[in-house]
Amino acid sequence: MFLSPSFRARRLTAGALVLSLAWACGTAQAASSPAPVPASSAATAVGNLPNGPTAALLRTVTPPNLDARSWLVLDLTSDQVLAQHDSHMQEAPASLTKLMTAYLTFKAIHDGVIKRDQMVQESTKAWRTGGSRMFIDPRTPVSVNDLLLGMIVQSGNDAAMTLAQTVAGSAATFVSMMNRQAEQWGLSDTHFMDPTGLPDPGHHSSAHDLAVIATHIIRDFPGDFARYFKVKEFTYNHITQPNRVSLLFTDPTVDGMKTGYTQQAGYCMITTALRQTPTGPRRVLTVVMGTPSEHARVAESAELLNWAYQNFDDVHLLQAGKVLLQAPVWKGAASTVPIGSEKTVTVSVPRGDAKRIQTTVQRDNPLVAPLSADQTLGLLKVDLSDKPLASFPLVALRPVHQAGFFKRAWDALRLAIQ
């Protein structure tokens, strides 16, 4: 077929343009791909800053003076430690150990390893376990549900040991599971020797680590938390025992969690309350360890709870899944991507300081498709009176697929000449 010189010239010109666009597509893609991000940059510097919430709050609000060796108060709604004293000091956790035993039992039920209505027989070893008891009759099968009530409400060591053997086959295997879970959570102050918390030189934890375990129960198994930890008394084998978290009887906002006592540990208690505030429901958790008496652990826990609610406000900055902004996207089937947060963003500030909160968005640029849903694209940075308070990841709320070749090539050329 004969082609005129002018037609051949036009075709060569078009081909050269396509080749140049394809080259630009590749080079601009490489140029626009994010470089490795240093640890201090937006992509990795998430969560509360070291010089942020805890330090700032402790400088502006005087914490209470408690009669306890170590303690911590945590706002679970904002994930902020409001105050602490020696919270990483290794202590004998006594029966606070049973929180980890409860967590692994809840997980075993959730995973189908055991069933809540499963009937089990107490072993001789569990029957001989000393300390506080549920008073299981080894001749009578007992349900996993009753064992959980006996361990959480009555703090029964026999119940804890029976649960451990039911979940793992042996107490030794269960203890390995406890320590493996603690390691996965980064609990560097913690090492378990048994499921009960009876004294042992190698058995220790801290207010910080115990707060982490308690938080995981509340968040990972909210139904089990609500089902067991607010029960005020439990009767088994014709013996009724009250829950030792006595604030359950005096403060209607308290809905758990656990007490502990040995001569070495002193009197310990973890308490959590959910109170309605002008900005919505707010949960606070306290840990006190090494108080001199049962009365003191109750009084100090109540003081910490009230101090947290009276001196701090929660400020809700962004609802989970709500679009914060539409950001332009290059080489995408869509021209923009909605950006927001996977979780509701809340910060705690000293009472009256909410008006001094400032937020800024720091995002990656340019954004080049493909982008996956939940891909981190930047940060919501929070300042209090121009001082860094916290930062939270911002993600793509929906995916953006790559555009066709010519759209990608055109955007690549535009990026190359920017």
C-alpha cells in the first residue's frame, strides 16, 4: 500500500510522541515514588509524641499524691496516660495475673478451642492450689463459664489453674502461652510463672504492663468484659463470695476489673469506669500497686478516677471513617481520594484547654495510583498552644485503581515538567 510522505511523517510524529510519553510515564513514576522515609517523618511518627501528651499534661496538672509504690491512670478513650508513678517498676502482680489467664481463655473460646458451656473436671493439682478459692468439688464437673466467674469474681486460684489446664492441656504449656502473649505485646516488665499469681521470685509485672493487658480485654473481648467483670457476687458450691473490686458497690460508673494481694505484692487493684461527659462517654482505667491496706487500694483508685475526670476533658477531633479531605491523585481511575482516619481521633487536655487545640494535615505528595484502602497517606498533627501534642495516621478511605495507559502517560508527563 502506498503512503504519502506527509502521512508517513504524521505517523512517525505520533509514534515518537507515544514513545516519549511512555518514557515519561516510567521516569516520572520512579521520580514520584516515595523515597525511604526516615523514622522521624510523617509516615512513621504516629501516636503520642514523647514530649507530647504525658509530659505536657504532667507539667500543667498536679497529679495526686498516692500511698502506693507504683500507679498509673489511663484515658482509654484517647489512649493517653494522664499520670503515672514508677509505672515500669517490676512488682509482684498477685491475682492481677488472672487478667492474662482470662484473656487467653476468652481467646480460646473465640477461636473454638474450648466452649463456654463445656464441662471439665478439676485436677488434683488444681484442687491443691493454695490461696483464694472458688471451692470446686473435684468429683463434680464444672463449666468453663462458672470457672470464669469463679476466677474473676471470687479470684479463685483453683479456677484459674483449671482453666489453664483446660485451654492448654497443662499449666506449664499455658504459662508459655502467657509469656508468649506478653512478648507479642512488648511487655518488657512482665514474666509469668503460673496462671494464678501466687508468690514466685520469677513472677513479676508492672502497672504499665498490667494496664496493657486490661486494655486488651476491654477492646478485644468487649462482650466477655461486660459479662464477667461487673458481676458483684457469685455463688458456687453453696458458697457466695462478693467481688473484691468494692468500688462496684459504691460507684455506679465502675464496671471492673480485678484485685490482688500477697504479702510481697501488698494490696493492688485495677479499676475502670465509664462516665458520661459533655463530649460523650469516656472510659478511664487506673492501676495501683503496693498499697498498705485493702481500704487504701480502694481509696487511691477512687481518687485517681475522680482526678482524671475532674481535671481533663476529651476533645473529639475526627470520627472513624469520616472524610477529612479529598486529595488529588495522579495516574488514577479517580482524580481524587478521600482521606480520613480508621479510628476516632480523641485527645485529652487539661480542663478548659480545648480551645487551644490546633490541627494540621501533613500528607504525602504527589499521590500516585494505585492506592489501596487503609493505605497511610499522611498525618493529622495536633498541637496545644503551638506545642506538639500528638499525631495520628491518615489513610485512604477507599482504593484508587490505576488509570489506562494514555491517562497514566499524560499524568506522568505533567509530573515530569512540574
